[in-house]
Amino acid sequence: MMMNTSKSPFKINGGTVVKGKWHNKQYTILKELGYGANGTVFLADSRIGKVALKLSNNSVSITSEVNVLKSFAKVQGYSLGPSLIDVDDWVTNKGNISFYVMEYINGPDLLAFIHNKEGSWIDVLMIQLLKDLQVLHENNWVFGDLKPENLIITGPPTKIRCIDVGGTTIIGRAIKEFTEFFDRGYWGLGTRKAEPSYDLFAVAMIMLNIYHPKRFNKTEGGIKQLQTMIRQKKGLLRYEGILIKALTGKYQSAKEMRFDLLKLTNGGNTSRRKVVAGSQANISRQVKGQNLQTSNTRSKMVKKKKKAGWIESMLIIILISICYILYIYGQLT
């Protein structure tokens, strides 16, 4: 859910109807889902079913988040964030309140889902997350405020999704929102400039958070403290090399980090091109074998036909010869 960083400015009872000023669509509030610095998100009922509705006194923030969701909608194959449904204003006796409506992503958050599950689930979900981040980065966005509370697991099939795009920032600008534990600036390991490596640092910290569910406080900070925390957990040791690279900004893209994680998961064998090439070679050999076999079969059939044709011709000649001899014999007698 959303990080409770301040007191929610909206206290709305269940059953309250929010009606849009411009589109006249109605939404019945069911319950509060969470709140943050830029607004409160409610679960609401609508004509199309359950939706997530965000109210905010900051119309600029609403506009920014709506633009992000609109941009996501244009990216084919991208499904990390929720889809946008409606944008409007709610007229109240205290004035107009801006809101937008988005897809309600239902499921446990990352830490709740991963609890008591095998470590392989971490590999699956992080590989999936890195794939979506690669698409996001290629479209000039950085997610910014990545953390387990904002990552929801849906399914089947199992899919990792994000419920908050408030921190999403155009590459090159300053990060808009962050949570200290997942922020490299807080740990003294980089700037708050929006770039792919910022998100990859957060992915590494999410993995640490999985094994340190209560998190831990900053003492000396820097890579030394984080490396110590990695080595405290047996499950994290296998990821140490990948985590250190992500925490120190060595990865230039999510694709690189994903490749290393795939390599680790597959026991060091991720030469996908070789595997594909090998498969293609096997298929090619099989096809050639089948073609050769077919060719041999056809050749045999042709030979058999030729032989049968020759025998047939000889029999016809013999029969004609016999008939001719009998005819001549008849004439002579």
C-alpha cells in the first residue's frame, strides 16, 4: 500500500459518492487504501467494477501522475503500472477536489507474497521487474519510488505490478519522490538524478528488504554497511556480486542486471544465442535427415516404378510376339 508519510487530508466515509464535474461519472467509496505526500487513494465501486480513486489538493501533482499513466498506455508490452480510467474534479462544499481513477490492482504486496516461499520466487519476480523497468527506461522514464509496499503480486499467472506512480520521473531530472531506505542519496551512494541506475539501486535494496523485513537503520552508511547486511543473510550471499554492482552504480541498464540474474538462476549458463543456435542446428539436422530419408524413399520408388514399367513392357512384347507367331502358324496350316 502507499507509504503513510503524513496525515491523510481526506477522511471519507464508505458509501460516499464521488461524482465527476465534467464527465458525470460516479464512484462509490468503499475504503481507504493508503495515502502519501500527494494525496489519498480509495477503493471505489463503479459501473465497470472496483477501481482505485486518488484524491489530491495538488492539481499539479494529479496532472503529472495522469501524464505518466497516459505515457505508459502508449508503451506496448508495458504493464508494471496501473491503467488510467478517468480524470475529473469533485465539487464539494469545501471547493473542487481533483481526482483520477485507475485500474485497481488487487493482491498481496511483495513482502507478504514472498513470505515463507522458496528463494526461486525472488529470482522470478526480480527478473520480471527488471524486464518491465528496461521497457520503462527505454521510454525515457525512471520509476523513482520503488519499494515493496508499492509492488503488488497478481495472478494467476503470477505478475508483479506497481500501484503508485507518484515518483516516476523523466530521465535527467531530479527524482520527485523517494523513500529513504531505497534511496541511494540517503546511503551516500549516488545522486538523486533520474537515471536507470537509480531504479537498479532500489531493486537491490528491495532484495535486501526481503531478507531484512524490518529493514535496518543507517549507521555508517555507504557500501560497507550494506555489504555487511548482505553477508548477514545466507540467502543474500548468492546475490552478493549482483547486489554490489547495483548498489555501486556499475550497471548501465536493467537489461544488464537481468542478464546477470538469469545467469545466476541458470547456474551460470545464459548463452541464449548458443542454446538457440544449437536448437536451430538440431532442427536443421532433423529436417535434413527427413529430407534425405524422403529423397531416398522417392529414389527407391522411382527405381521400382522404372523396373515395374520395364517388366510390363517386356511382357507386352512377349505377348504380342506369341500372338503374331500363332497367327502365322494358323495361316500356314
